[in-house]
Amino acid sequence: MKPILFTNGLIFNDGFRFIGTIKVAGGIIQHVGCGRIDTSEINPEEYDIVDCEGKMVFPGVIDEHVHFRDPGMTEKGDIATESRAAVAGGVTSFFDMPNTIPATTTLEAWEEKLHLAAESSVANYAFFLGVTNDNIDQILAADATRLPGVKLFLGSSTGNMLVDNDSTISTLFRNFRGVIACHAESEQHIAEARKKLSAEYPDGIPVGLHHLVRSRQGCIAASSHAISLARETGARLHLLHITTADELDNLLPGSVQNKRITAETCPHYLMFDHESVGRTGGLTKCNPAIKTDDDRKALLHAVNDGRIDIIASDHAPHLRSQKQGNALTAASGMPSVQYTFPLMLQLAREGHFTYERVVEKMCNNPALLYGVDRRGFIRIHYWADLVIVNPDACEVIKNSDVISSCGWTPYADTTLNFKVEQTWVNGRLAYDSRRPDPFTGLETALPIRFNPF
């Protein structure tokens, strides 16, 4: 293959923006140059040219938090379909969560998911191991160069992977040196709220009261407990999907590289409030529950001041039929990987933060926090994971455009000015929205490698 020149795009990288050109050969970035070049002077026999004039060029998004439902729940989605949704949204690398069927709690199940991805994914891939009350030996035996971290459920959710053995949790925090990605909700608070509300609503708790079942107090109690353990043991704690202003009080601003305790939030917590759950008939029901509008505003501020380190999708597709029901029976979770990046660019356009901040939270920081090998930045000798975005698209999101198997999105009817035109994975075109068959790339994906800390 000839070297590729991505010419005259507005490049966003390392906190800067500039008009420039990127040279790629063998899947690796060879040169990043500032300034315009005259493409008519380039010999087309020497280079393939990708004209990025008028476009924004970003590092590929690393989505650290997806549920691609494979194996065991593939009616909702699988690695093949959901990785295509990912590259359509500018996501070039994903970390998949362990609450599948069977759960990814053994090295054998983990290796099987890597095998599935090698056969079907169009985006680079890695898989968390899930913590249980009795699998700490499996956790400590995993290959740290292929493992982003472990997932710890301190509250029950899809997949029933609750860990409630204090001895197991303590052993994990004291002995595992990688990232402990924590779903922090207090099971005691959930159980007490469920009992109280079930007595008040014997015919079923209305779906719009989901935020009372999965209360803010439960989130605060669990995240505070996890933070205390991390401070006591020195563990690398990463709190997933933060939802409340109160939890932010326990988090510090600053560079992700200088922290042992970090935090993530997701687009639905930045764009919706708890009233959306009833209004949409449960489409925005998720765990932890979306909280108040004041919480939403506080989270937007925390993205800016550095208390929130990462924005990830928490992509969790369900069929529309599975989203029907009350607060206890309707499925929790929503598809979003296709639209997370454009939606965050839209929030930046509206003034909530800068485009550079979006790149930091969705590309740079996931690479830094997990020690991802040569991804997340547009740098010489890094893999050429690149996203080319049209900033003047002005399109309305439609359910008919959803690539995920579930066929719907809670963001339907939202207007976006940003459209992912092309996504390049390891220097090969994986997605081109302008073609009849946009998924042009086969064998583009690789397993993600990590540099153990």
C-alpha cells in the first residue's frame, strides 16, 4: 500500500488545533506537519491523498465502557454489529464489559471473547475481567498487557454480578495493581428503597421513579466507600458513570496521570435529567439512574474542571420491547456508541466546554489512564486511528439510521452539526459515510495492548 497523506484538515491533538497534514505508512503515523500544502504538487503514484479541507481531524475515540452483549444476549447486539456502530461514531477502540452470558469472570471466557472479536470486530478491542466473590486467583493471573482492568459491581445491575463479600473486595484492592473500574451503588440502599416503594405502589413502581429506587444516597455511599478503600490501599480506582453533584465533592481536579482515583461520566448524564425516564416511557432508564437537572449541570462543570476524567458511552443496547415495564421490570441501559462523540462535539459548540476538552476526555485520557500502547493521540510512531468529521452537516438523528441491532436511540430527533465522514483504524479505512456500503474496511482491527504500570 502507498503511504497516505491526510491533507489540510483542522487537526485537534494534545490540547492544540492547527491546519496540517498527517502522513501514514504501514498503519503508523510517520509525520505530522503544520500548515497547508498544495496537493496538486503531490505525485499520486507516490501517495494516496485524503483531502481534509474544511474538516476536523481527531484521534480515534477510545470508548472504555461498552456492553456489546456478545456472547449470550446477541438479540440485542453482538461484536460485529456494535463495533460497526462504534466506528460510525468515530470510536476506533473499545473496552467491553464482562456482564455477558456467560459472564467474563474466568480466563477461559475472556480468551473466548478475544477470539470472537478477532473474527468480527472492525474496531480495536479489549475486554474487562469481572470480579466475583470467589475468582480473585483468575484476576491476579491475567496477562496485564492484554487487560484494561477489572470490573467491580458494588450494586446489582444487568448480569447479576454483584460483589458483596467484604473480604474479596479488600483482597482485590490490596493486591490488584491495575485499574479497578467500579460500578458504585449501595445494594443496601437499593433494597431498602425497592421495599418501601413496592409497598407504596403495589401494582408496580412507575418507571419514572427509577431514580428513587437507585437513589443518589446509594451512589454517594458506595462511591465514598470505594474511595476510602482506595486511599487506604493505594489501589487504582476508576469510578464509572458518576451521576451526582455530591460524588464530585470526593474527586480532585488535575491531570489523569497524577491521580490514583479517577472518574467517568456518560452522555446521558450530561444531556438528560430524571424526568426524561417517565417522559420517554423508560428509554433513558439506566443504572445508575439519571438524577436531577442540577446534577447534570454540576457534571458538565466537572468535565471542565477535571474532576471528571473520561466521557464514555456506557453503550448498553436492548430491544424496544425489553425497555417496556415499570421501574423494576423495564431493562436498564441504552444504545449510544454511534452518537456519543458527535453529541459531545455538539455540547462543545454550544459552549459547555471546548473541542480540545472533548478530545482530552474521549481520546487522550483513556489512553493515559489505562496505559494504552500508542493510541489516543496523533503522534509520530502511533497507530493511525483517525476520525474525519464534517462540522457543517446539520443532520437530525433518526432511529432508521441506527446501526446497533436494537434499532433505536434515545437521541432521536436531536440535531447535530457534526457528522463522522470517515474513521480510519490502524491506517485503514473502516468507515466512510459517503459510500453506499460505508463499512469498507475488513481486517482493520487489532487487540489493544497495554503498558502495565
